[in-house]
Amino acid sequence: MKKCSTFTKMTKIRYGMVGGGLDSFIGGVHRAALSLDVRTALTCGCFSRDEVKNNECGEALGISEDNLYSDWREMARAEGAKGVDGIDFVCICTPNHIHYDVCKEFLLNGINVVCEKPLCFEIEQAKELCAIAKEKNLLFGVTYTYSGYNMVKVMKQMIQRGDIGRIISVNVEYPQDWLINELQRDDTVNPSVWRTNPKYTGIGNAVGDIGTHIENLVHYVTGLEINRLCATVDRYGKQLDYNDNILVEYTNGVHGNYWCSQVAAGRMNGLKIRIYGENGSLEWEQHFPDYVKFTRRGEAPQTLSRGCAYLDVEAAGGSRIPAGHPEGFYCAFANIYRNVVNALVEKKETGKADFDKYDFPKAEDGLGGVRFVHAVIYSGDHDSCWVKMSDFE
Amino acid sequence: MKKCSTFTKMTKIRYGMVGGGLDSFIGGVHRAALSLDVRTALTCGCFSRDEVKNNECGEALGISEDNLYSDWREMARAEGAKGVDGIDFVCICTPNHIHYDVCKEFLLNGINVVCEKPLCFEIEQAKELCAIAKEKNLLFGVTYTYSGYNMVKVMKQMIQRGDIGRIISVNVEYPQDWLINELQRDDTVNPSVWRTNPKYTGIGNAVGDIGTHIENLVHYVTGLEINRLCATVDRYGKQLDYNDNILVEYTNGVHGNYWCSQVAAGRMNGLKIRIYGENGSLEWEQHFPDYVKFTRRGEAPQTLSRGCAYLDVEAAGGSRIPAGHPEGFYCAFANIYRNVVNALVEKKETGKADFDKYDFPKAEDGLGGVRFVHAVIYSGDHDSCWVKMSDFE
Amino acid sequence: MKKCSTFTKMTKIRYGMVGGGLDSFIGGVHRAALSLDVRTALTCGCFSRDEVKNNECGEALGISEDNLYSDWREMARAEGAKGVDGIDFVCICTPNHIHYDVCKEFLLNGINVVCEKPLCFEIEQAKELCAIAKEKNLLFGVTYTYSGYNMVKVMKQMIQRGDIGRIISVNVEYPQDWLINELQRDDTVNPSVWRTNPKYTGIGNAVGDIGTHIENLVHYVTGLEINRLCATVDRYGKQLDYNDNILVEYTNGVHGNYWCSQVAAGRMNGLKIRIYGENGSLEWEQHFPDYVKFTRRGEAPQTLSRGCAYLDVEAAGGSRIPAGHPEGFYCAFANIYRNVVNALVEKKETGKADFDKYDFPKAEDGLGGVRFVHAVIYSGDHDSCWVKMSDFE
Amino acid sequence: MKKCSTFTKMTKIRYGMVGGGLDSFIGGVHRAALSLDVRTALTCGCFSRDEVKNNECGEALGISEDNLYSDWREMARAEGAKGVDGIDFVCICTPNHIHYDVCKEFLLNGINVVCEKPLCFEIEQAKELCAIAKEKNLLFGVTYTYSGYNMVKVMKQMIQRGDIGRIISVNVEYPQDWLINELQRDDTVNPSVWRTNPKYTGIGNAVGDIGTHIENLVHYVTGLEINRLCATVDRYGKQLDYNDNILVEYTNGVHGNYWCSQVAAGRMNGLKIRIYGENGSLEWEQHFPDYVKFTRRGEAPQTLSRGCAYLDVEAAGGSRIPAGHPEGFYCAFANIYRNVVNALVEKKETGKADFDKYDFPKAEDGLGGVRFVHAVIYSGDHDSCWVKMSDFE
């Protein structure tokens, strides 16, 4: 295992948070992940619209009264006005349906952004956010978790190096089962399950929540671009999709098979990616993220383990815990943030940075997710016809 | 575990074999499977077109010279002419492309047939064979292996009893990797790989060889009927398909996702079926056929084992070996034959039998496989369009 | 995979059976295993002391009245008297407590023997049987099943070739759970569970039934000889042992750790052997017998599969079914018998045979098992002291 | 899943650290674990004897110059002298051989202690530390990691509730392989591998490093106390043990079987505990810590998952991440610290606390580990004789 450089210098990065109060699971994940490396400090926040909750959270996190905002617009303007004394980036953990507004406001105030996925609901919105960030040379990260796992990065580099040869088949699934008790088989939307309600999730539910993880993961690991796709989208009445099968054709003519479901009894977060090439294959499961099944053509399958010396790609050096101990979910987030912070440090120290050379999911990946959701839902709504991605730009 | 009746009486069943000489793997499997239960005797055969090989095989198997035929047509006529003194059924293990001719000849001579899959290449041929068998009230079995595994039968009965509720999603894969070294990326057919040559396999290769096992297994276990399907069919030039993804819509609107491949490095016979219902799920893998993963909605997944007393469906009684010892491939064949033989015994003893009440794959299942292959290949050849099964009747 | 020679010629071998009637599981296994290769014919038998059952079994198996014996002593004498026209070997599937008597009678009548394990109860008996067989140059096989599995043979040859280097640690377990409901916690012997009754099992229960499989398997695979051992032997009152832990020290000073149990809830036949050497390790589980986990020092673990071309030891050629399809229990028995039959064919054709060059478990292995049981029980009865195997000769 | 209370109030806990500089793996783990819950602040430290390293670490962690100590004795006295304004506890991550001295110093200065395992080398030392802590009513935690995993706590409570009935057999292993390349087969100690050098590890290597984890985990989960044990201890010459098998007899007469190794090729941190009771069994592997295999007698094995609603013991509420996402190593540490901090908060707020009611490993557990090491090594040095734990008090 090569040692990867972690942080070049000890410049501290200040961040603020919108959403992510004490009762938000994902907010705590972002903070915990950022704390694993000693590079950042949370200096301000607007954690909840509820004033009491906002205050409680600020106090718990040691945010001084001055730095606790009741309005995220105010926070964006105030921190932006501080210039180099303001936050270096904002972490956005609000409900999905206001991602777009919050992101835009911070970008317009010149503040780098890291936003939870999905980036937003509409393609036009996503394109606009990408454009603003680019124009202002701002960093814009979108936290697609799974690209952060160390062994996912190892797979990506093995494929780049040619370890499995030309890819000839892709198979990915992401089954969950939590929605199975919530489905209403009549024509109505279950008001207590916000994820099946278009108001809060946009046009797609399962495809938006977990299908986009498949799309992003395949693109990250293989570099393949989807040319067209065809989808069966299962839903009850006006409720959103709960079980989707998606055939994809990449621009090079190779095919992929995606399945996502939230009604698969006994499967919890069963994300599994399998990539078959002319010279070998790679398989990875999110349940057991420290291991990759690797088979060279004609040889016996091997179980590669994170942290082992026989892994000879650079990414292997990013392992945090000795082989055989499980790293887990927080480390995946922390790995994304490690690269975000490295990029921000370069920018802070040099005044500029080429964000593209840093390995973290960006606004363009968020845009890719939004386009994917629209294409899948369109296909499902039109008799599962094949649709070209170029019609969703 | 309830004890299932095995054989009602000890009437012996005589059979002959066409093909299946000493260098045929599958011929040996049929004979071994039949020998596991003490009900049958091999009394005649036409094992090879090569006279030397035919003689060697006959001698090894203890077939007297009188009962060793050099021509299967002659065998069909001679055994048919013997009436009740002739064979009770013929087992056909020839190359696929003559299945139709051999089956037809034996049926026309009034002899019950068990034929390897695929039954034949053309839908019309399959329908004709079904019709002849029905008209003459002859038993016609087609050895789709996987429905013979004891735990597959247990799953079928659990679903029938309602253990997983209404089915809402089906996911089945059958990856292999043996073809990966044989593919010719130019436009030609590899002459040494007969399975990619239409002359010997009909129009489909992977779909015919293993895709039909998926189709049959789902139908057997769930009873679902395909309404329409859409397929990506990967091939090189004039060679036959090596990797297929198939979305299916059953007649009740539920969707299934099938993947078969012969170029998936590291997968050998990775048949895996997963059936999700509103109240639970069932998963089975051919590699480890004695186990089923069963999850009731909201409960922890269970690993059911063949042969255990907690299995309370009738099929569980068909277990042959104590729980924890592996039964394997021969037992699956033997389980199919157990029911074939029971049906033939009833027919022999009573002069008639309702074959439908016996659990073994029949000519109609073979017909279903031929229709499936044609539909998949048609879709693949027509830009992966959706095709209705009713257009392939 | 090298092709192994199967049978050199087609000489038929005739065998008789003692015990193993229609309601005996193991009798059916022996017959099925013998039928998988087309080399043997069952020509006579004494299947049950119960005349009705004996007759039924004889009829079912096609044994003519002349060849159905009501007394195994008579069978031994009659078949022995026939000389070359009698049976070539007898298969003994009686209850354990008469193994010794039956084996001895057939040996004394000049008939080769294959006997189920345990060979007998007392060390002196076992030595006597070995001596008679040797003196009369008779084949004497004892069916320790697990050495028959193809991948066990592959492991043995890999170790012989040095693939894992010098062995430094051995860990083997064989947990079952069937006895857990039968234990009587008072001081009495449960009369309905013959396996806990010394009359029928000798002095050891779990150690005799499954512990001896561990002892035999380690010896077969590694060649290691036990110098001394120390055991905790759990029992209730006068009943026999149900859970045993055994530390062993081999003659070269290396240590092994054995555990066998019949009260381990959820474990059915969990035989698992793990052998660690200075250059690598091998692990095998009986549940999934077609696979071996192989790790070279410093490399990723590999999952070797039976039947694959990358297995380059001679034993790999003995695979019967294509890789990825499960062979199972019958094949393990058939593999033992394949070598027994090869040895008998050589003897029949040449008038003599060096049985030692054939790979099947022999009377000496049976003796090793009896010694092991006595040593373990002695240790358990003497405060788990260390005992030397040389005191059990 | 019941919701567990996490923190009752938001009292902040201040801690200092001895050892655990930037190049110490375990120091970073302690800090990361403490940061996952927002209850503590690192306020001072003495991270390295090397002044440059100590300064670098202090700067990186935001420790002001005043609070960065070059001498841990000075730190103990200074912080002790501050009384309620000093640190609430010290976290000791130094090399093992100075644990005793550092612990004692902080205790004597009235400071609560959390120390890495092993607590110290000698039984007398461990007893002394226990006595001082008790006399001064100081909290004394020892970070045996594995008792922190959520599903380990679930198992413990299931056993307490009687889910598997009376325990009848225990089987635990902890194989690693990192030492396999370092062994020197001559008579010398490898100077580059400090873990085999008695100066740095005390008398035991494998048994001290990982064997004690087995001992602690069994005691934690089952409550069983060892009465006597017998061990094979493999070593080369003057080097320390690398592979140990240990039979234990608990005070209730039940037996356990422990195996720890650092030369088991292909095993990285393969800690696996299996507990068999009269009514069921529980199995857990450290590689996949979110899952427990649970079998009720006579039922199919279940795979319990952390975070699922069907887990109805209180401990289940301590889950941090949704079911199906992996928690990992940091969470195990954080779970230990959660209870340490709860205890310290109670003490800080009320002036006293009954530490025994809080679930974290304590100095007495550290003492238990030291006694276990001495007993195992004694047995190994005395022909693997049985030794009574009462002789190691």
C-alpha cells in the first residue's frame, strides 16, 4: 500500500451549516466526518427554522450567539460580506426541496458549497447552479457517499489501469425495504411518508433517493456515459415509484442493468456493483465495504481487503484503519471531505485551485443525477420506452 | 418435515437412451439420477452414431447386442412394436439440433419421452410435439434441472401458501464465464465453439442455454406468466448472443429483471433467484442449493436448510440426505425422475395417468422456453423494443 | 485441470451387502455411490435380521432368492466358497456394535471388505482386523466420507507440493445440533437415543461419531500424526459425551485444536478444516464442499472451485460435474469407491494388488479412529490430562 | 428498536491526552471516537516525548501553548492542581510498558483515567491501580474495543434475558496474520518487531495483544468466570508467543475453546465469538460487526442486523447509523466513550457517581486481562498443564 499524502499543510478551514440540527441524522454525519481529520472548524450555522431547536443545536455545537443565524439568506450575506474572514464553505443539509434556493444564495454570495444529494429537482436548476459555480470559480461538492469508500476508489483505479480490460457488462442493484409497510395501495399519497410525495422529493422517489447513487457510482468507477435507457417504474396511483428496473446503453454500446427498490423485504441498503470486463471482473457490496471480489479471467476469485499491502494502486493509501477492522459509513464521508478540504486549502493558500484534479463528487455529478431521474421517470410514464439522455439536457 | 411418499409400488420401469454415450456428460447424469432410486432399468440404447463408441457404451452399460441399436429410428420402431414388452420411456440426450426429430419419432411410435432441454428450435416444432404427446396420451418430460432441487420445490409451496404475500418484484440472474476466452471479436463464427453457432443452438446461445432456465424457474416457482419483454442482446458480428439483459412484464403488471451471461469472469453457474412479495421474500442460489434465504416482512432474514424439521410444506419431505450434507446436482435430476417414474408407474399399472398432477417439467415448459428465446432474440434484433409474448405463439 | 484416469478396463466387480436395508439411510448411499460409476453389480445381500424386511429389500434391489441370505455368517461362508465366482467384496452397513464380528467373518472367508465407520469399538479388535486383512492380502476399506470430496484431495496434494509451506497451526471443528433435544440432564441414559448408549456406540458418542472424522481428515490432508492430546469431554451422568474440545500435539511439535459437538444450535454438519502454514493457508467447509479458500502469504485470499482449469494438481481431474454445479455427498462416497474398485480390478485381473497405492481410507485408518476415541475419553475421564497416543496402541 | 437515551444534559467534559501524537494510529481513534458525540473537548496534552512532534500535534489539535505539556508527570500535577477547572479525565495512549506509571500518576493526582489495553504487565500493578481508583472514587476505563460494538451489547442482553438458555459451550477465535513475515526461526528476538519483545509487551505477545480481547469479550457477553485453563503456546526460541490454543473451564463447569494467532495467513482481525446454549446460539464476527447470527433451538438461523426494529433489547437503541450502513471501528470506541462520558457527567453534576452501573470496561477488566496472560503463559511454560486462575491473583 502506498502512503497517500493526506494534508499538505495545516491551514484550517472554517465552515458553516444550513440544516442538520440535532435531530437530523445526516447533519451529524457531516460533522462527524469532518471531525475525523483535524482540518476544519464549524464556526456558524442556521440549523433549523425552529428557533428553539436552532438555539439548542448552536449551544451544543459551541456556536456563539453571533454566529447562529435564524435565516440562511442572512447567513449567506453576512458570511459572504466577511470575505476571507467568513466561512470557507457552507454544508447544506436541508430538506431536498430547498437545496436549489440555498445553494444559489450561497454561491451568489461567493461562498463555496457542499450540498447533500439530490442537488435539486429540475435540470434547469442544476445547470444554473453549475454555471454560477463555474463563473465564480467556487468549489461545489455534492455528497454522493459511496464514491468515498476506499475500496470503491481502489476499483476505479484498477479499472483505469486496465486490470479487467474493456468493460462488457455492468450490473448494479440497490434494494431497500423500509417502504414496504408504508405503501398505500389505493390511489392516494401517504402523507406521513414524505419520500413518496412529489412536493418533497421531486418527480422520483426510489430512483431519486437510491437510483441516483447507482448512476453516480457506475459513472465514478467506470467513466461510462449513458446514451439511452429504458425503465419499468412501479408505483401505486399518485404515489411515487418504489421499485425500478432500468436497462442502460452506454455511449460505447455496452449495456448495464440497474435495479433499485424500497420494498425488497430483508434488504436494507443492499447496494452492490458488479463490473465485468474482457480480462476480469470486480464486485463490491456496500454492506461490507472493506472488501472487493476481484477475478482475473481464468483465475480464482480473490477477496481484496482494504488496507492490505498487495493493493498497489495509489488510492489504497487512503485507508484509515488497519486491514480487518471495519471503516464504515463515517469514513466514506470523511474521504470525500478530505479531498474537498485539500482543494479548499489550495484555494485559500494560493488564491486559486483546479477543483477538477481533486477526487470528490461535484455539481456536474449532481446534474447528472437530476437528468437520470427525469429520463427514468419519463420512460416509466411512457410505456417503458427507450429514451435518449441527450433529450434530457 | 412431512414424509413424502416416494414410490407407491415396486413396478419396474424400463427405459432406453438415445445419445448419452460414455463421453457425454449429460448422459451419465441421467443414468446416475435414475439409479439413485431403485425403480428403473436401462434396457436398450442408441448411444452414438459412431459404431465403435456405441458398442463400447452398450457393453459398459450391460446392454445386450439385441438391444443396442445403431439407428434411433429403428430403435423407436422396434421398441414401439414390442408394446408392453418394450421400453416404458426413452431418454433423449442427443445434440440439440436433432431433439425435434428424435422426439417426434418416438412419440409417433407410442413411446413416452424425456428429452434434454432445449426441446427444439422452432415454436411450430414445439407445438407439434406437445400436440402429438397430448393426442396419444404420452408422458413428455423436459429436464429443466433446477426445478428438481428440493429447496426450489419448498419455495414454490411456500409462495403458494402465501408466505411472502402478493409478489411485487422478481430478480434472477444466471452468469457464467466459460465463453470469455472463445469470443471472436471479428465478424465470424468461432467454429470450435458450437454453442455460438446457429446450426447447433438455434437462434439463441446464452438465452437458449441458460436464459431459458431463468424463464422456466420463475414460472415454476411463482406461476407468473410473461406478457411482454424487452431485451439487450450482446453479440459479436454473426456469432450468437453472449450477454443478455431482459426486462419482463408479467400478465399481472408486475416486473421482473433477468440477466444471463457467458462472459462474466469469476461466475460459473451463478443462477440466483430472488422473489419479493408484500409480506416477505425468498432467495436461492444454485451454488448452494440446500439453503434458502427467507425473510418475513419486518423480521430478520432466516437461512432455511433442506431437511430440517421446521420446514412444514409437503415438498420438504422429498429431501434425500440429512440436513447439513450437500445433495447436489444428481439429486436434482433424480427428483425430476422420481415424479416421472411415479407417473409412468401409475400409467403402467392402471393403463392411464393424469400427468399434470405430477410435478416435473413437461413439453409445454419446453414450448415456453422456445417462445422465450424467440421473443428475446427478436427484441435484441429490433433495437431492444418491447415485444408481446402473444406474438410468439 | 488434468484428466485423471477413471477406469483402466471394464472388468465388472460384484459386491454383496450386509445391513443397509430399505430403511437404512447409509445403505442407500453406498448403493447410489457405487452406481454412479458403471463398474459394479450388487449380487447378493443380507439386508436385515427381519425376514420380511430382508425379502422386501432383496426384491426391490433385484436380488434373486438364491442370493438373499438371512444370516450374514452363512453369506460369508457361501460366497467365500464360490471363490472367483463369489462376490469381489462385501459392503458392511450394519449397526456399529457388530462391525467387528461381521468384518472378521468375511475376512476369514477370504472376502475383501468395505465397512462403515467406526470400524469397531476396541483397539485390540481393530488391530486384529488389520492383521487378518494384511495376512490374507485382502482389501479393507473404511468409508470415512470426507476424504472422498474432490477438493479435499486437491488440498492434500497442494500441501504435499508445498503450496502453504511447513504447517504451523491446525484448527478443525465439527458441530452438529441434533442431540440438543435429546439430552437427559438427570443421571440416566436416554434409551431412545442409541447414540448416547455405550452398548451401541462404544465408549464415545460425539467423539466416535464425528470426532473421528476430524482426526481422519487432518491425518489424510496433512499427514500429521498425533503425539499426545488433552480433552474436555462434556456429558450428563452416565450418558456419553455430547461436546468435546481437544488440543493435540503432533509428533513434530505443532499444535491442533479440535472441537466436535452435537448440541450446537444452528449447526448441522459444520465440519470445517483450516490449515495454516508458513507460506499460506487452506480452509474447507463440508457444507460447501466444492470450494476451498486458499491464501498465499501476503496475497489476497482466493476461492478455489472444483472443476476449474487453474487447479493444477492431479486430483483436480477427479471432478465429476462441471464447475459451479454442486457435486454433493453421493459423489464423495463415489470417489472413495472409484479407488476401491480400481484396486479390486487390478487384483482381479492380475491376481494381486498393492492396495497402499490406491487413495481410499483403510483398516489402519479405522484403527487410528478407535485409538483416538479411547485417548480422548481417557483424558476426559481423568481430569482432562494430557495423554500420549503411544499409550493407546 | 427502543430509543436509548443518549445524553441527559449538555455538560461538557474536558479531557487531556498522554501519547497519541499525529503518527499514533490509536490516538487518532480515541479523538475521532470522542468527537462523534458532541460532549467533550480536548483541552491539553502531552502527545510525544519528542518536542517537535509534541508541538506539531498540539498545534494541529488547537491546543494552546499553556496546555501543551512536555512531561506527563507535570501534566498530571498541573491538571490535578486545577481541581474542577482541570481536565475531567485523561486518555492514555502511550506505549504499553509505561501504562502503569502514567495511570498511577494521574490517579494519585485525582484525575479520572481511560487507558488503552493492556492495562499493565504485572498482576500486582493492576491490583494497585484498581485499589487507588476505588479508594479515590475515580473512574477508570480500559478500552477493550469489542465490547463497544452495538451488536455485542445486543448479544449480552439477549443472553441475560435467556434467549439461548443455559450456556453449554463457548468457542472464540482471534486469528491475525501480520506477524508471519517477521518470525525469526533462530533463537533470537527480532528487534524490529517490538511486539515479540518482552520489554515492550510483558510476558505475552499474541495472548496479550489479542488473547485478552477474547477473554474480555467472553466475560462481557456471558458473565462467565474462568476457573482453570490449559494452553499450548507456540513460540520460537526467546521470542514471544505467536499462536495459542487455550481450553478453559468456567466456574460452572462449562468449557470454552479459545484460539489466537498472529501467523494465520489470510486472516486479518478474525475475531469470532460463538456461544451455544440449551435453547439457542449466538455468533458474531468482528469483520462484519453489524450482524449477529441467532438460532433458536429447532428453528432456522436468523441474521440479526443492527438498527432493526425487531431487536427488542434496550441496547439496540444505541445504534448510530441506519440499518444496512456499516458503523465500523470508530463507532465501537465512541460507544464505550458515550458511557464513560455519561458517568463523568453524572459525577460532575452530582459530585458522585456509581460507575458500576455504566457499561464500559473498567480497571477490573484490565486486571482480568493481566491475570489471563500470566495464566496462559505459565501453562505454556509448564508443559501445557492445567492452571487455576485462583493461583494468579
